[in-house]
Amino acid sequence: MARLDFQPGQQIDGFTLQEKLADGGMATIWAVSHAHFRGEMVMKLPRLRGEDDPTAIVGFETEQMILPRLHGPHVPAFVASGDFTAQPYLVMERVGGASLRARLDDLPLSVEVVASIGARVAEALHDLHRQQVIHLDIKPSNILFRPDGTAVLVDFGLARHDRLPDLLAEEFRLPLGTAPYMSPEQVLHDRNEPRSDLFALGVMLYYLLTGVRPFGFPTSQAGVRKRLWRDPTPPRALRADCPPWLQQIILRCLAVDPAQRFATAAELALVLRHPDQLPLTALADKREADALWPVFKRWLRALGREPVAQHSAAERLDRAPIVMVAVDVSPGQEALNESLLRSVRLLMSVAGEARLACVSVLKTQRIGIDFNEDEAGRNLRVKRMVSVRHWAKPLALPEARITFHVLAAPDPASALVEFARQNQVDHLIMGARESSALRRHLGSVSAQVVAESPCSVTVVRRREQAH
Amino acid sequence: MLLALLTDLHANRQALSACLDDAADFSPDRYVFLGDYVGYGADPEWVLDTVMHYVEWGAIAVRGNHDAATAGTLRRSMRPDAQAVIEWTRPRLASHQRDFLHSLPLTAELEQCFFAHANPWQPEEWEYVLSPADAAHALAAVPHKFIFCGHAHDPALYNLSSMGKLGHYLPVPGQAIPLAGPRRWLAIPGSAGQPRDGNPAAAYALFDTDSQSLTFRRVPYDNAGAAAAVRAAGLPEPLARRLETAG
């Protein structure tokens, strides 16, 4: 059905092959042009060697099914696809910039670079999970960056769409994935766990930071299975300047039990962007891999273990939303803030794994003032932080479920909207100030946030006012 | 060409009219009825007249086991409840309705699609497609890329890969599923007139033969009204309750 000898200049359904860009095991990638489509495009042509290589065929079918249903900046835009009856192919946007794989020659990378890559890839993963797709093959060669630094995920040949048939699970008995990056549940044939992508990202960050793969490069089934009980050497044992927070984040991603990892990729992005908000645990200080006894216990548990519950990307995100509350602690807002507290408490008790980001904005006179730079600014910031923490105290949320942020900006509404966008907030709650001459003059912050926010917004009023 | 596939209507007027209303929004080019127009429900005349009207205007319709039993051509006996409704239905039908039941073929074909009520391997024996093994049997019996059948009341989608592996998928309503690739498919739209999967909403499916995209639909309808009609007609109580609970 498919040919292998493609030549530059050859035409396929109106696309002209220009230059072969990559020659992988499963597919070749060509730069192509088309009379009707502008913009740079690539064509992916599967290598089909017939019946001996079903992974390539089913993987390509899977990608043809999923890629056209994806959208947004974190995936290559879909252009066209060709049927298996003639010549199967996929045409998509050509993302400028090299894959993360090119950076592997420069390992280890600096702490800042590793955290920044981690946050950007986690944001891309969250966007994918929101579209009910789990990637299941996160590794450096499948991650590209746009010129503005946005991470783009490619190769959906092993991916899983919540609402579509899983052709791969049906076809193969061996676990599917790339051996060094495969999560324990993938080893156990569970393809429905979005936190598998967080595990793979953890492996990648570990590798970028230390130059060593946490679980090596196993080539046998038994070797891959070892990660069910053998924990990796803590990164700080390999890299002295690794900060405790980064070790804690990476080791949490690498937890065998998905429930011990971050609840969502958005939460992971949030802590990578705000490491000062991370309450440190024993993981942060760990200096060596676990002793033989706990490893032996995990090994016993792993014997004959089968995947457990069914879940999906959509369910996961529903259970662990990121809630943002904008708190205005200025005098006179006490009654409003009490109403706000009641609403937040209600929401947090309903979504049991929800994370709360408490945000307060310090209004500056103009753009460009950095509050951190002078003494007065620092004081203001600290004072504001103390009042926001005080406001949230009655919620009695465990440290791992709550973060605090003080933003300094001339335009509070834009700052709140921007924070919600950057941190993939699912639901924003804020108070509506009472009408006053000042408000009429300045306009309403909440109205602007409602109009511009990327997520759902609840505007809370004082209880007395609600009638 | 957009096909609307409806099966196991079971004399349920409320469910059929809700499905037809829902389908009309998509302007199907062709309707396909996969059998069992009568039995269980209280409105066999209206349902048959409606299906006959669609057939006059080009719809495809095949025969189900309840249709055969009502027409008197079923060799096997049915369960008591089902048999009781057949006995109740038979004298109510006019001769043109009986003639219609007699005239129905067991199977039909359209381009790459094959249609049967129960299964393609021995359609007159009414064996169910309930498991991946049954689906493999069905896909081996005819060469068509797409098989559509009913009889089993729960929506289901099976696929046979080019490597001979069979997959089963529990359909998510409203999601367009691409049935492309080097594989063959067997789809059961699910019963319109008597759902049994715990969801009382009527089931049917839409299939676009050009884009090869299949969408399972669930349509909430006046199932309380349909159950009341079953009770008013004096038909067995479990049949009324089933419309309420879809159990």
C-alpha cells in the first residue's frame, strides 16, 4: 500500500515534497508546499513494512485520529491527512525551532533552564489534558519550542483520547512507550492515566538536570518493570547545586503511585513558576535512594500487580481544578471578604483535590516600578502577604493545597486576568465592591475580569447586598 | 452521504418521533431502519406507518425477529412477555401493515455498508452480537468495511484491525468517531424504543459515508408517556417499568 522511495519534487495529493527533514524508525518527515496553503508545513509519511510492523500502522492510525481534533498553540496545527487505501500521510504546521533533543548534548542544564522548560512543558500538557488527550510518549524528541518559547508537543502515535476508541490498547500485549520515560502504570498497561505524562516529564527534568536517566535505559521487560519498586537516586546526590524544591518537584513526579504525584500538570507548572510557594517535605532533603527494606516491600506489592481503576483525563481535571481567589484587603471590605471566604470554602469542600491560589494586587502608579527593589516596596509586599494569609486562615487548607501571590501592577484587572491565563486557572472567584463615587470613576475591576478572563469567574457580593 | 441508523423501535411512538426530530436537524440523506418495529410497546400501528412512509421515500428497512413473529414467520418461540405483546399486536395491524412486515428483507447493502437486524452470518437465526468474538464472526461473514446491526439493545462499536485484532469500545454519545484506517467496523446504534443500558434516553446513530465518521446519539424523550401507554394497553408491567429505568 505505501511506498518507501520518496523523492524531492514528488507530488502527493497536491503537496510537493521538498526536503527530507528526518528519518525515524516509524516515519519520515518531509518539508512540503501546496498551491493553496501558505505557511511552512511538514508531511509525515509512515514507514509501513507490512504485517511485521503493526506498531507503525496502528500508531499512525491513532495519530490520524487524534491530531485533527487538537487545537491551540501547544500542538502543530493540522492541515490534511491521506487515507490508507492510497498513501497514508499527515500534513501539519512546521514548528520552527529544534526539538529539546538538540539540548541533550549540553547536559546538565542550569537549574533555571530546567525549571523553565519544566513549567512550559507542563503548561502544554495541561492544555492537552484539557482536550481530553493523554500524550503517553513525552520525551525530549517529542518536544519543540516556538520562537517565543511556547512548548509544542508532537507525535501522537501513542496518545489516548478519552472519547475515542483506543486502537493501541486492543492491539498490543507489550506495554507501549519509550523505555526510559514510561510510567509505572504504562508498564502495567494502564493507558488512561493523565498523570503518566507527569511521570515522563519528571524523568526528563531529572535527565536535563543531572545528565543521568533516573531509571537508566532498560532494554528488557524486566528492566522496565524495575521502576515499580526501585526509586531513583535523588538528584541532589548527583548535582550538589540542585535546590531542595527542584528535587522535591522531580521526585514527586516520579512517584510510583500517580496519586502521590501532582494532581494536574497545571499544579506542576504553578509550583515550577513559584518555587517559593512550595512547602518542603522530606523528599527535598533526601540524599540517597531508599534502603533495601522499603524497596523489598514495594517489590512484593508489585508482584503480579495489575492496573486498577478506570479514569480519564477529563475526570482528573474535574477533580483537581485550580481555583484562584482575588482578595482585596483594603479597609472597608471586611463584610465582602467574609462572603468571599464562605464561597471559597464551599467550592474547596466540593472539589476535594482543588488547589487554591490566593492573589492580591498592589496597585502601582505606573508600569516599570519594581516593588522588590526598594525598602518601601518590600514592606508593602510583605504586609499584603500577611493580610492575605490572615484572610485565608479560616479555610484551614493544608499547605500543599494553597499558595499566596502578591502582584504589583498599575491595572489590577489585567494583572488578575494575566495571572489566571499564565497559571491555567479553572475558576476565578472575586468580590464585587460596593458602588461608590470612586468605583463609578474608575470602572469595576470585576466587570473587566469577567469580560477578559480565560476561565469561569464567580463574582461574590456582600450577603446583605444580595437581596 | 449521511445515514441515520435506527433500530429496535419496538412500537415506541414517543421514542421514534424524538429520534426522527433529532436526526432531522442533521438532514440525513438516507434513513436506515434495522428492524424490530413492533413488540414490547403500545403503538405498533403508528410506528409501522411511520417506517413505511420513510421507506416509500427511499429509506432502507430490514426485518427483525419481532417483525417476523408478528408476521407469523418466526420458527422459534419467544419469551412469555414478548410473546404476549406479539399476540396483542397481531390483530391490531391492518393488511397493508402485515404485508409490509412480510415484504421486509433480512439484510441490505449500500456501498461499503452491510445491514442486518441480528447478525450477518445467519440473519434468520437471530443470534446476537454481544462480544468481540461475535463481532469477529460477523466481520468474517461479509466483506463490507462497515456492518450495522441491532437486536442487541446496547450501543457498541467493534473494529477489526489489518492485523486481525479485534477491539471493543463503549461509545460516548455525541462524539464523532472516525472509522477510517485499514480496519473494518461493526456498529450497533443501540435501541431507540427500549434502551437497556441504564440510560432511558433513546439511542440511534448517524454515519457519514464520505468522511466515514460515526456519531452515536442519545435523545431524551417522553419515556413516562411511553410507559403509561404500555400500562393503558394492559401489556405486562415489566415492559412499562423497563422504559422508565432502562434496566
